[in-house]
Amino acid sequence: MTPAQFPGVLGDDFPEACSLLGVPAAPEGYGLVLGQDEEGARWTVVVDDVSLVAAAIASWDCGMEYDLSPDERTIVVSLAGWPLDLTVSTTGVPEPHDPEQGADGTGRVPLAPPSAEAWGPVQRRMGADQIAREWGDWRERIATDGGAAAAAHPGLARALKEALEYTRKAPPPGRIRSSFAGEDARTLRVDGPGWSLVARTGDAAFLLLDEEPSEVLTVPHGATADLPELLELLAALDRVAVRPV
């Protein structure tokens, strides 16, 4: 979890994500380890050894084994529960369950995955993250059916104006993130109050709004009296975005 890369389920930006976990917004970031104790209780352990978690993820992505055992000295906080919905089965360990409220010493309700039956900021960000991960499929789908009509939508105009303002006055770290997308393209994830933008530089952009449950709006390319042309806006956002090291 760094300013350039963090689970969207936790917040619109890096400081908000850190606040949810009760840790300072350290620029170097944190590693998140989701595990169980010997009784099967779910725990989210926040460590300051980011490289350890990054190495484990890289190894697992390559199909290699990696023993992820954080040193106790690296643990910043241990929180009851998991913020994500995971399906796990570990031999010799009871089924995953939440510890009692306050078991982590904070007195807070255990972390829990967002509801699949509701629509709100968390679901909106997760939807945008999914589009970013599956860009090719979504790009083809929207090109085929046209997506939801976006012309003159007040929520879209508001979001684009706020995104444009980000290029003039830096928002909190993590509000604009840029990642490699092949050749000369970058994938952009931009979040604001009530909206999430996912785009690819030189290509297209899609918007999700809190007031439009589960809808994906296609951002028009043409400039207006108040807004720049889309590709210009994306290029400007990319110039001020944080990037993975």
C-alpha cells in the first residue's frame, strides 16, 4: 500500500486509506498481510517492510513459493478482520471467522468486506479498479454497445472540472495514479468526491458516479467552453500523477 498503489476499497486517496487502518500516511507506504491465527480468526497486519510484501507478490505471480513471515519488529498494527472478501482453505486451521470486537485492542468493529448488495463510494472505486484491470474487455464492450449516454450529464461535468482542478492544485497523494499500460500508454485512476475515473492515455476514459449505481459513463472526447479536450486532460493528469517506483 503506497501512494501510487493501494486497494481502492480503503479510500479515494492514500491518506484516507491509511486513516481507515489507523496508521500515519508515511510516504514510503506499508505492506498489508491478511492472515489467520491458529484459531482461524481473521487478522490484517500492517507492516512497514514494503519490500517484503512486494517480493512475495512478485514471486507468487511467477508461480514461485515465498514464505511471507513478517518480523515482529516490522509490525505497525494488527487489526481484527479482513477488508476484502477472500476464499481460503488452510489445512489444520479452523474456518475463517472474525475475532470479537475489541480483540485487537482498538475497541473497533473488525474490518469487513463491502456489501455486494449496496452501491456507494467503495463499490464505485472497486468498479473502476476492475475496469482498469480488464481494460481490453471493457474497451471492446463499450465500443460495441456505446456505454451509458454521458453528454450533458451534470455528474460527469462536475467530475471533469474537479479532475481539471487537480492539474492546477495538487490533490492528496494517490488521488491520481498512473501505471504502465504497454508501449507509450499509461492507465490512469483518478478519484474524487462521488466519482471515479479510469482511462488510458491517448485512448478513452470511463466514469463511475455515486449517483448512478453500477453505470459506466463514457467520457466524450470533444472540448467544451469549460473543459479541455479529453486527451489533453488525460495527458495533464498523467504529468502530475504518482507512479509506482
